[in-house]
Amino acid sequence: MKKCSYCGRDNTDEAANCHECGTEFERPAEPPPPEPAPEPARPEYEFAALSAAGRQQDWVTLVTCGTLVAADLVVMRLRAAGIETFLPDERLMQVIGWNLNTYGYVRVQVSPKDYDEARALLAAPKVEDES
């Protein structure tokens, strides 16, 4: 039985308001909705496969990026590690970068001798600066 805090009348447990004075009873708190399950972590980069014939070329594609800015970030990381890079799509994306659907990606290329080192560098987890 619920007792009204205003008039003191006893009411049934199912009552939303007091039958005597109409005072609204506090409703039980609703449980919070369950949190959605976290999505599985995707790798930061999807690396292009390097074939045996690719190892004979001057430049091979390491990764493709959706924007020129994302490609520049990859290039900066690689150049900081002493790995020479090349963006064959750089000028094209500077001209039509406003329309991503026209071309859709920017290739980041490295020398075949640096491919494995560059892939390992980008696949390694990032170290967060704690300062």
C-alpha cells in the first residue's frame, strides 16, 4: 500500500495518484538503457599487398588515404623515421580535392626496400604523450 505524503490516505500499490487528493506519487526510476556493445577495433590502415613483381618497381603503394590531409599525416610519420615517400595523387587532389567522389583516395608510396619497415611503423600502436 502506498501512503499519500500530503493527506495520509492509503492507496493501492498500482495507483499513480492519491484517490483522495490527487497528489502524484513518485514513479520508480526507470533503469538506464543498456550501453551498446563496443564495435570491434578496426586497423588504422589497410595496407596494399606487395607482390614479388612489385618488389622490382621503383615505388610501391603502401596505403591509400581518403584525403590529402590523411596522406600527409602518414607521410610525416614515415619521413620522421627516415623513410622516403611519394604521393603520386598529390597534385590531382589539390585540384579536385573539394570533390572526394571524383577520385576518392590518395596513394602513399614508398620504395620496395622500405615497404616492410614502413608497414611495421604504421602498424605499431601509437604512444600517447603524457605531458
